[in-house]
Amino acid sequence: MNYKENYEKDYSSELRLKKMYIEKAGFERKERVDNRLNIKINHNVNKLDNELYEIKIILDITNKDASIKINVVMVGVFESNDEKLIQSNAISIMFPYLRSYISTLTTQPDLVPIVLQPVNVLSLLNKQ
């Protein structure tokens, strides 16, 4: 038995990420940006097939004076026979990639990069 076979046998998960991508991204800013941000996070879970699910995280970042507007939709396709794993773990897997994307998107001259803090996903799901 080789390393890959041992790894897959011993550490395989019931949740498998098939693909992840940015479906939509919008970014607008004015010359001066007020850094007091309003951040909204929503998600959708769609069952595509017997064990295949599409998860969308919708992130909107704005501020009071509309000097910055960011809208990103990230899609992840996961496979699992346990729908509870999809609900709780898929967003947890995707969120660090979304955080990184926002930081990269906002790293430009004369703008303080936006670094989203880690999120308690279970708390987020319970509020929605």
C-alpha cells in the first residue's frame, strides 16, 4: 500500500470539495474611503444531485458615504452523503478563500486593505 492509499483510507472525509470559483465580483471606490465598513454575508445551498451540492457565499461590503462598494459571489461545489456536513462545514472551508480574495482585491495604492476577520460559521448559520 502506498502513501496515497494510506492517506485516503485513514483520513478521507465524507465531504469532498469538487470545485470553487468566484462567480461575480464588483469593486467600486472613490478617491477618499471611509474605513467604517458595513459587511453583509449571506449564503445559499442548492442540491444539484443525489450527493452533489452547490454553495454560494454572497458578500457585500459598503460604508455610509458609499465611497466603497464590494460585491462578491463565491461558489463551491461539494460532494457528500451527509447534508449536515454541507450545511456546517462547506462554508467554513470556503470562507478563508473569500477572505484572501477580498484582501487581494483591496490591496492597491492609497487604500487600506480590507482584512475580514475569521467568522464563527455556526453562529452565522443560526442567525440566518
